[in-house]
Amino acid sequence: LVSPAAGEAVPAHYNETGVMLEGEWISGRFAWNGLISLGNGPASFDLHDNEAHTPYDHNGNRTVTARLGVFPATTNLQVGLSFANGVLREGIDANSFPATDARRFGADFIAYGMDGAYRSGKVETRSYWYWSEERLEAAPVPSLNRNGGTLEVVYTIAKKTKEITGLTANGRVGTVKEASLSDGVFRRTQYGLGINWRQTDQIVFKLEYFLHDEQNTRELDNNGFVLSATATF
């Protein structure tokens, strides 16, 4: 499903330029996999600012990110822990932003995450939770906190046949809570339903409906349907 609300709890992503190490280990009925990376994200995330004015990365400084996933007792269950730490902005930019905008101030951040996935028969449950703290320089408040979580259930309607590779139904609820300098605390709850039709291993058709409920701000007209076709090579 599109646009998981909980992702806004982390102010930037770091999948652009850098280095990453990955590894895994398996022993009997227990396994783990992990990664650690040193990289930076694209300037300003290459996207427009979101409703809560969540600051994004304004420099080329490298950020450390890491994740450890474990598979205890059975391969049907996976639990993961994530971490990120880096510099978002350096110094005060009094010319580009007003005093009520956090992007005016230098800041670094630290973020933690937990995720889990479990499969039983035709049902797979996925969930994750994020928490981040943006530490501001010479701002009216010392820091801004954000957190968010998502729970998604995937049901397999039809497995692989001669005609299709698979048909699944998805349902999801996500929520995010973000502090800002100008608008207090912003909250959003997102609900979504979708159908994924995998014609082949490379071609997927998706029909999705999502509903957003904003709180402590104006209610946005941002519910909608998405119909998409994706091909990989």
C-alpha cells in the first residue's frame, strides 16, 4: 500500500551515496541478518515539505544507519531493530526560514525502530514502529520528538497458477505524531485497503484506497484511489 504515515517520524532517508555492509548467519532453527551503512540522502529529500513541516536533511553529511533482524525458532517469524544517527543542518539559516520553522536552526537527530513479520498459512502480518528526536541548535525548544507505527495484514486469495503468480488483499492502519515549532503536535491516522494481482514475477497490478484522518490541524482532502502497474527487469 502507498504512503505509510509512520515513515514521517524519521526526518530523512539515506539510500543515495555511501557504503553498506550486509551479513547473515544461520544455525539450526535460529538465524540473523544485519546491515550497517554510512551514507547521505538527496538534498531536501527531493520532495515537497509535508503538512507537519517535518524538517529534512539539508546537507551532505554522512549518516550512520543499521538494522539487525532475527528469526527465532521458525522462519515464519522475523523481528528487527533499527538505528540511525546524523546531522540534518548546520548553523542558523535566518534568511530562508522564519523563526517558527525548525529548518531555520542547526540540528542533528537520532532514531530507533522496531519491525516484525509473521506468516501463518494464507495470512501474513507486518508491523513497524519508529521514534526519532531532532536536537535543535539555539532554538526556542531544545528538541522535537516524533513517533509512528503501522500494522498491515496481507491475505493470499490465490497462489501461483498457470494464469497468474498470485492474488493478495492488503489492509493497513498507520499513525504518526509529530512535534513542530509552529503548529504544536500534529497527528495523522491512515487507513488503507488494496488488492495486488501479480501477473508474473515481474508484473504487478495494484488497486488501493487510502483514507487520512488529520488531527490538530486542518482536515486535508487527501483520500483517494490508486491504480498502478509495475514491471521490473
